Amino acid sequence: MRKSEGVGGAADDIIMPLELSEPAKAEQSPVTAIDIALEPDQTMTDHAHAANAALLKDFPKGYALYATHHAHVSIFAGYVPTSDLPKVYAAAGEVFAKEAYTTWKLTAFQYYYIPLGPIGLAGIVVKPTADLLRLQSELHEAVGPYMVKTGTAAAFYTTPEEPDILPILIPGVGTYWEDNGGAKFNPHIATGLRTKAFLDALLAKPFSTFTFSPASASVYQFGDYGTARKQLKAFPAKS
């Protein structure tokens, strides 16, 4: 396992400074924070859910992976004018239609975490492949023209029970490509939150490498910690 100074892929994937401040209140906004992602097959999903359960066992303040916290590998992300979302779906759909991504074999090879004050955002790191890098580049070319650089907390998915977004997340979405594109791409699946003491202890433990495949692809609206909270568009899988 390794510490990371940023997320390569929302929060699922976003480079973030480590200092924390008061949460930003969500307000109405014409901009949406999107995460274009691959969802994993059952093999990776089971590993991610098991890791999440272990994190939650002694840190119940963390989040659980479930229907509105989707296990995913972020490929491309950013802010999009809400009115342009249909154009983004069409452009991304054309890219995914060309790729037989459900046949890809991806390798999970270590844990990582991003320090966030006294806690950390943990995850499982996936080895970059030529397929993943090509997909990211094609999505950047197709969807990048619709992106805008700035957004507010209102661009994220929130609920009455979880109304706030960490301020450090907000600028990271706007600089996703600069921080995570190409050679900087660090594909991973975020698994949840835990104290740094626990994660530091986990860092020294061996990781059993395993392979998995993407099962589907979607556009999500980001939630707090870079989670894939709301599915905006699901694409037909091509095998």
C-alpha cells in the first residue's frame, strides 16, 4: 500500500491539497461535476466491498459502498454546463461504442490512501494499460471541449443528510486532466475512509494481486470525497 498526495481518478481520481477547511455549502448551480467511469465486474466489486466493510468496522463515520456510492474506476472528469450534458453523453457514448472494454484484463496490485487531516481516503490501485490510456485520451478529445474550469459545491450531488462538499475537492475537479491525464493517470477504486493510524498499519501488509475486467461504463455526478453518487447516463456494454 502507498500513501498518495492526490487522487488519480474522483476523489474516485482528483489531485487535492491536504489542508482541510470548513465544508462548503451546496447551492444551485448551472454546472455539474461529472465523473466518466468504468464499473468493475463482480471480482473487483467483491474486493472493494470487503475493503470498505473493514474500513467501516472501526470507523462508522465513513461511507459505505452501495447503490449511491458506486465502486468505479474514474477515467475522465470535470465540470460541464448542465445544459450541455446531453452532448457529453453523446460524445462519450461514441467513444465507448468503439471499445470492447468488457474484454480487458486489468490488474489490481496495491492499496493506497490520500491523507486528509487525521483520516485517509483509501483505495485499490490498478495498473495503467494501453487500453485505459487510449480510452482516457479519446474521452478527453471528445468531451474536453464541453468542460469548464470552475464550479461550486452546487455542482456536486448532495442530500439533506450529507449537504456539504469538502472545499479541497472543488478545484480538483476543474483541473482533473492537468493533474491526472496521460502519464499522470493513476487508475484506482476508492474504498472508503479510515484513520491514518489504521491505514499506515495496513500499508506494510502484503497485497494479493488479482485481475478483473470492466463490466459497464457510466457518467456519474460526483459526491463528496470524489464518490460516484448519482448515475446520470449508462452506456451499453460492448464485448
